[in-house]
Amino acid sequence: MEIGLTKEIQTIPKLTMITNGTIEVNGEMHPVLELDIEPGEDSEEENLGFTWYAVSMTNTTLTIQLEFANAHFISANSARERMKVLIRDPLLFTSYDGLEIEREHL
């Protein structure tokens, strides 16, 4: 999945520092990025489990690999699921000039 941003951001030097949407700071895990599936009308939530990891990043995109526990249930019906992405740490995702990105650009 590729997430496009409407404003350029600084790239994160080591994407592997994001583990299950968290990063470690001074020995404590802090949430930075949250992904969630909004079920479709006919979806069964227990079939929508997944894990993910960041694959690559540019100044305007973040590519994430999704691995579904039951991939054959995803969008199996006409009412498709939707992916929700929430950036929980705007200090990690900063503009190209080093400023915090306003919410309307996330």
C-alpha cells in the first residue's frame, strides 16, 4: 500500500525503527503510525487481521507491506473494506524544512 502526502516530508533514515507502528525512545515504545481496517458492510472483523511493515519512503510517499492473516476474505464481497491511516507522532513525520506538518496535509 502506498500512502501519498500532499506536502513533502523528511524521510526517516531507518524504516526498520518503526515496529508495529511504534518506535523505541529511551527504552519505551511510542506509537507513531496506526493502520486499521474499517470493515465493509458484509465483512467479518475476525477475518480482517493483518500485520505490516514499512518498505520504502520518499519525500511524498510511504510504502507499506500488508500481510493479511486471511487474505481471501479481504474485499470478498461487494462492500469493500477501507484502510484508515493515523499518524500519531507528527514530530517523526516532519516537513522537508523541518517543521511539524499541519493535520490537513497528513
